[in-house]
Amino acid sequence: MRRTDRLPPSLRRLTLIFLAAFLVAVTATGIGIYSATRATIAGLVDRRIEAAADAVTGDDGRVATTVMARRIALLNQRRDTGDIGLLLVDRTGKRLAGNLDLPSIPARGLSSLHSHDGIAGLTAGRALVRPLPGGGALVAVAETEPFDHIRGPRTRIYLLGFGSILLVAAAGLAAFGWIVARRIAATRAAAEAIIDGDLGRRLPLAGDGGVFDAQAATLNHMLDRITALMRGLTEVSNDIAHDLRTPLARLRGRLALLAGEAGDAATREGLEAAIRDSDALLALFAAILRITEVEGGERRAGFVALDLADLVEEIGLMMIPAAEDSGHALVVEARGSVPITGDRQLLSQAIINLIENARRYTPAGSVIHLSAGRDSVARLEVRDNGPGIAAADRPLALRRFGRLDASRGRSGHGLGLPLVEAIARLHRGTLALDDAGPGLRVTIVLPLSG
């Protein structure tokens, strides 16, 4: 089934998304504040020039021109209206009174003025043109900028203020991302140690009582529970193996003694079959204890530097006669130096187990290839041209006591491949079963040393 759920973004991507959203929000806020400020100032200036125009024209505008001229002169002398420019013109545009010198009369009503309108001393402002009953007009103008050329400094102030906000937000996000990344790295390191076999490893606690500590404490409690369950299962299997090995060994000894003293061939043959069954059970318990020992991870302390290619060549040459005795051909290929760090004895056992599996489950005349090589990792491969294992059955072959239907009649206990996989995991590697076309390919991938 195809998965359609979207994966959560990475921490870096999430940080960038949040920073971009914050940048958009701050920019929109800055633009909104700037626009609202300009609109507010324009509204205040509009009310001032409308009040000044009302003081000149009166309520209905039907005031004599000479009266309006005197009122304009009085307003120009007052401190609170001295910065408002007033101009009275007749129907032809001729100037009658006022202190304004306009290149052209603005449109009727309220409008904005800018430096390109050519009014001396005005950078930005608002104008009111009020028509008069006789056909003339009264023009009132006031600046919206308290100082000339203030727009540049004001823009820099806005940029500095909102820029500092962005810097603080970016620094906060970077600090938050660093803290989260450090906690995630510590969690990942603990998880990798647990995967490597250190079941006593736990997630670190900062001791601050925060949400990260609460999550780590919960996960540690879960790991404690899992470890206790695994330890219980391991102890049960170990106890069973240890407790049964001694009586089985005694039973085998007695059977061997009875077989030596048996008078007739039929009794001796039955006793020898019982001895073989006892040997198989002893081998089974030995394999269980061996897997438990390997999965414990204690053997990692004794790892040494070795060359996997040399080891493969040594074990392969040793196993060629055994392969020939069973009618198989063993081809050994060791290409160059493959330096790794590991347990020589356990790796030798893994190679022998893989060759023995190939001998046991392929017919006489089959060819077994044993090779070691490297690219970015070390690779150990055992390949045969036998019947192989179906893809659906490969997980069963790697399960403890997993026996395929085709192998039910053969000797063995189903622990060969699980032991090899445990050895690969101990060396921080992986084991994979693939189709060799025809046959089975078993590949162990290990990290290179140095």
C-alpha cells in the first residue's frame, strides 16, 4: 500500500519555515504601522486645514472677498495656524490674498501634495480646495512632514527597529534549534548505544523539569521495562540451557557406556541413535548460550584490528577439503585489503556457519563462492547456485529455531543464521539474504576501520 501521509519536516526546515513566517508577519506589521501612521497624520492635517478654511469662509461661504482676505491675514499671524498656507483666488485663478505660491491649483476637495508638485519648502502635505459661490476658490495647504527630507531618516528608523526585532527572533530561533538539536543528538546517541547492545544506556536528563526531561524520563521508564522483560527471557533461556546441559551430558555418557557394552547390533544401533540425538540437543543448548553471549555485547571490549580478506582466505582454504568431501566446489575470492575491527574467533565462526549452511542445503555438485571486498564498507559474501530461499521465507530463516519446510528432514536446530546475524550486529553490521539467480546470496556488511 502506498503511503500518502506527509513526513514531518526536519528541524532545520521547520526553523526556516517559522523564520520566514515571522519575517512576513513582521514585514506586514511594519508596513501596516507605517501606513496607519501616515493615514493618521493625514487625517489630523485634514482636520486642521478644514478648520482653517472654515475660519476664512464661514459656514456657508457667502463672505465678502475683503473679509476673507482680512481673515487670512489674521490666521497667518497666529502661532497655531502660522504653518498653514492659504490662498484666495477668483474665478480666473487670479490671486486675491494669501501666502501661497502654487504652480497650479490642485483638484477640488482634499488631495496629497509631494515634492514633485513644485511648491517651495514643501516635501509632503495635504491640500484642500474649497469652491466659493462667486466662482473663486480657497486653497489651504499644510505639511504632513515635520521636517524637510525626513522620509529617509524615518525609513532608516523603521528598518533599524524592525531589523533588530528580526535579529532577536533569528537569534532566539537559532538558540532554540541548537538546544533541540543537542537533545535530539543525545537521544539518538543513546538509542544507537542501545541498538549496539548497551541495554543499560538511558536518555540524558538535564534536571530542569521541562518537557524534554519529562519525555526522556518516560522513555527511560519504558526502556527499563523492556530491559527487564528481555533480561527475564534471557535468564529463562540461559537457565534452561545451563540446567539441562549437565543431565544431558551425563545421559550421553551413560548411553555411550551402554552402547560399548551392548551385546547385539540392534541394541547398539539404537543406543548410537540416542547418542546422536543427545549430541544434537547439547549443540542446540550451546548455540543458545552462544547467541546470548554475542548479543550481550561484552565481546566488543576485546575487538582488535584485522584484515577480513586474510581471514576469509584462511577459513576458505581450510574449508575446501570439507566441501570436496560433500561433493561441493568452494571458490575463495579475497580482493585486496579489507581492514576492520572485530572478534576474530566470532567472525571465523560466522564464515564457517555460512559455508556449512550452503553445504547442507545445496545438492552435491553445487558451487559455493566465498568472497571479501570493500567499497565504502567491508563486504563478506557467501553465494551458492542451489535452490535458494524464497523471498517470503527469508525472515523465517533468520528467526531463532526457524526451519523451512524443505529443511525439516535435515539435521540442525535453526540457529545457524540467527547466530551469524547476532555476530554481524555485534560488529555494528548487517546481514542480508538475496537471490543469487539461481541460489542464495548471504551478505554481511561491516564498517571499515581507520
